[in-house]
Amino acid sequence: MATATRIPLVLPLTSSTSTLRPRRTHCSVKPLVTPTFPEASGIASSSSPFSQNYRAAKRGLKRVSVVSSAMADLNLSTVLVTGAAGRTGQIVYRKLKDRTNQYVARGLVRTEESKERIGGADDVYVGDIRDADSIIASIQGIDALIILTSAVPKMKPGFDPSKGERPEFYFEDGAYPEQVDWIGQKNQIDAAKAAGVKQVVLVGSMGGTNPNNPLNSIGNGNILIWKRKAEQYLAESGIPYTIIRAGGLQDKEGGIRELLVGKDDELLKTETRTIARADVAEVCIQALQFEEAKFKALDLASKPEGTGTPTKDFKALFSQIITRF
């Protein structure tokens, strides 16, 4: 073990004063220096071990930050909205796109024109739900699927309301509810199951408990019957699901009404049988966030604007539901 030589410090008296003053001396022994911590001063010798360790720690923190950011991205839920160019589908798609801290949005539309209508982003896929192979790419890698596809009747030309006539409707060949609301939705459910999708939200309509509902007579399409068949297929698929049977859809602002849930078309017997599309869209997204929404089916309507309290607690809303189908 090395020994240190102690060198005495000589303090001579000056002739002009009796105060002791130290005289600067030169010696080979370096004075003791109190170490400076970089976290306190921000300065450290580039060659000091402490500085090297500090810089290494900073690099480690940066790597942790990058990894944490990447992990956060991995925690985002990828959600596909089918029927994304429809009036309700567009709202759901936009809401998901706005919530970048929670979701990665995808859309599925039937034509290139529809894709351009909603912005033409790369996350919008073009496919035909009646052709199972054409939708596989859009479903691969997603966490949740929101189905908003539906057959849409067209009005026959020549209708003149001034003559007191009732409009007549028809479905185009290949676009009947059987092809769209049954086969098309079945294809989506099968693809979701094969891809390991964690949850499917399916939007249908109230009225399906009554085979004689007037909607079934439109274009001789039996639309509610085919929708109901697809809902049953989803409920039996084993995939966690939420089936939302909406009342009459309105193009109004959302988030300002008290929402009502029911079962077996009970709400159709009341005065509260309508709901804003924006509210349906919000319920679709909220269903992805709560276990209370899984393996449940609900009828959905709202109180008139200005009555009741606008719904904000969606966990409580879903907790009211006890029906699985």
C-alpha cells in the first residue's frame, strides 16, 4: 500500500502586520478537490469516470424513452370500420382517427370513389364484403371490428309526392339484404374469427323481433330478418361481441342527450325511439373500452334534447344490459 508524504506548510510573518498570511508555495502534491456532481452543475470532465458513467446513463435513458414510446404505440388498438363511407360509418371512422392516443383507425369501403370521399388515406381499404377474399387484407392485424355495413334500398323513379303517392323502393341485383346483411356480415365475422380479432361491434336495427315489421316489406328484402340472422351468427361465434340495435337514425349533434338502452324492441313501444348517428358512433367506440359491453346485445335510443341528463358514464350504461342476444 502506498504512503503519502506530509509536507508542512510554512507561514512566515511579514514585517508590516501581525496577521498570518499564507504564502503561495509550489509543490508536487496536487491539492484536494471536492468532486463536482454533473447533475448539480451540468459540467463534468469528459475523461472522468463519473462523467463517462453519467453519459452512459443518459444514453440508457434515451433508449428507455424510445422503447417506452414504441411500447405505447404497440398498446394502441387497431380498429377496422366497415361501411366507413356510410353516414354513420364516416362518423365512427373520424372519431377513431381523432383519438390517436388510443386507436389506429382503418376503414373498409366498396369503391375507390367512396375511399376518396372520406379522404383517400392509406388506412382505407377497398373491398366487397360479399367476396370473402377481398376483405382479408383489411382485417389482418386488427384488434377490433366495427360492422356498419347494410343493404340500402333505392327509390323507384317517377315518384310524385304532390299526387299523394307512396314511394316504392327496390334493391339492386346482388345488393339485397340476404347478400349484404347476411352473407356479407357472415364473411366479416368469419374473417375476424380467423384473424383472432378480440371484439366485434355490430350495428343493426330495432324491430327484428317482429317478422311483420314494415321495414321487411321494403323492396321485399326482409332486411330485419337477415340482420337478425347475422346477429345470431355473431353471438354464437365465440368472439367477444357487442350488438347495438339502433332506433331511427337522425343526422343531429351527438353527446347532448340522455341515452336509453333496452331489449326485445321494448323501446319501440315508447316515445323515445330515435337516436343521433353521432351517439350511435360514440357508443360503438365506448363498447371497445369496457368489459361490461362484451357478450351483450342492446336496443339503443335517446331522450329528446333538453330532457334528462346527457350520458357520459358509458360503463354504467353498459352495466344496465343483461341480455346476451
